[in-house]
Amino acid sequence: MIEQFETTGFICAEEKTSYGKYEAIKPYFYDDKRKIALYNGDALNLLKRVPDKYIDLIFADPPYFGNQSGLVIKRNDGHADSFDTQKAQWAYSKSLNYQFEFHYSWLKEAQRILKEGATIWVTGTYHSIGVINVVLQDLGFKILNDIILHKRNAPPNFKGSCFRAVTETMLWAKKNTKGRTKFNYKVMKELNGGIQMKNIWEYWAEKNPFRHPATKQTIVLEYVILAGSNECDLILDPFAGSGTTGYVAQGLNRKCIMIEIDSNYCQLIKDRIEGKYGEFRRKTKTKREVQKPASQVC
Ligand SMILES: C[S@@+](CC[C@H](N)C(=O)[O-])C[C@H]1O[C@@H](n2cnc3c(N)ncnc32)[C@H](O)[C@@H]1O
């Protein structure tokens, strides 16, 4: 089954029916033209089916496990009437032991499937990112940067109980300490007006016409994918959510595999990739790309 990857670009249950001890699985959605595959299932199992050293870049926005309040907060700030902090079950609070085991399981597989020199980008809340940081180090990843995502129009702290949280941390790490890091330094510098790019990325969050409580902004994925991969590279997102990674990857002419456990979100991802919420529009371009748009067929 996995051999199909080379020809189609994805893990598809086509001619062969098994890979090793596993039965073949069919993607929920596979777009041959855009080179995007989506699997509806548990990343902890599905990642085991990807061959060693296969992936050029991983972006992951795993469950946060920090949602402790269970509150439905009433709002009087002109936005929606209330904000249900417990809507997303995957964000529910879990013990530290559980969190360590969860992150250890998927990050171990992520490390195995990354090519040498390739990188992983992991976002999290201020609770979850601490656990992820320790697990990355324990597994022997090389942490390259902590990138601060500064949302300039972040909502207020509704209760006024602490500071307004406007940032999120994204850890950028290499598979291990060996070899050269896959990093398009010059492209990022050019996108930043010829100045070396900092580890603080500021942006204005845009509203989406669909519902997912944790959709990442496309500009963040645009930077990640441009910095850590090249055209036709294969990208993987094990916690796809609303599919931002695949949506941006196809727009930047990269192949992408996504995994999402919730089938309702899978339908949303499919719709999004097919352009039902609008075609991807790139926000950044280097001078060369403005003059000569990418055209490589993958
Ligand atoms: C923080 S959201 C990701 C949001 C995504 N970055 C986006 O831009 O839409 C995490 C997603 O992981 C999914 N998820 C949780 N546990 C999972 C698992 N074990 N395997 C695969 N997906 C999982 C949730 O359903 C949720 O949609």
C-alpha cells in the first residue's frame, strides 16, 4: 500500500491490500490534482503506517488538554452572547501523565517519519507547549526556535482575572542534531523586506466562514511551509482540524497528508480544499515569485 505513495504521492488503498501487519486503509478524501489526502482516524495509529524518513515537513496543532473551567461565559462586549469554553472535547483537561504519554506517542512516530534535516512545527497553549517541549527534548529532537505568534486582534480576557493573552508559542525542531537543517533562510529574509526574520510573527486574525474552534490563520502556515519546505515536498498534519495545512500546502504547490479524528471536521476539510469557502490566496511573495509564478507539476 505504502508504495503507492511514490506514484500517487499518498497512502492510498489501491492495488495492494496490506502494508506489513496492517490492513490497507482508504483515505476519507484524496485529490489527485491537488495532491492532498485526508485520513479520518486516530493519529496515534495512523502515523505508524507512514514509512521511515518519508516526510519533508510536519505541522501539528495537537489537542490542548488544558480546558479546565467548563464555563459558559456571558459576554457584553459586542461580540457573540457567550463563549462556551467546553465546546471542543479534544481540548478537555487531562492528567499530566496522560498528556506526556499522548505527546510522546505521536512525536516518536513523527520523528521516525521525518527525513534527515527536516523539521516539525508544533503549536500549543501555554499549558500544553511545556509538556511538548520536554517530550521533544527527551526524544532527541533539536529545538531550533520558539516562535511567538502574536495575534494583534486577540479577544480580551472576559473575566478580567489575568492579562489579555495575545500570543501563542510554536516550537520549531529538527528531527535530530545531525546534518543541515532544511530551512529556506533567504526566502524568509526576502519576505521580510531583506531583513533577517525574527521569532515573533505578528498578524491580524481574519474571520472564517466555517466553524472550527481552533483554526490557524493561513499566514502562519504560509510562513511555516515556505520556511521549511520546497515545491512538491510532502507535508503532514496529524491533527488537521479545519484543514488549514492542506489548504495552504496545495496553494503553495506542496503535497499534503492530513489526519483528523472527527468526521464532521473531515467534511469541512474536504469542502475547504475543494474551494467551497474560497480559493487560497497567498499573502506573501518574493520578487522572483511575483515575476515568475511557480509552475512545477508534482
Ligand atoms: C487544535 S485543533 C487543530 C486545528 C487546525 N490546526 C486548524 O487550522 O484547523 C486539533 C484537532 O485535532 C483533532 N484530534 C484530536 N485528537 C486527535 C487524534 N488522536 N488523532 C487525530 N486528530 C485528533 C481534533 O478533532 C481537532 O480538530
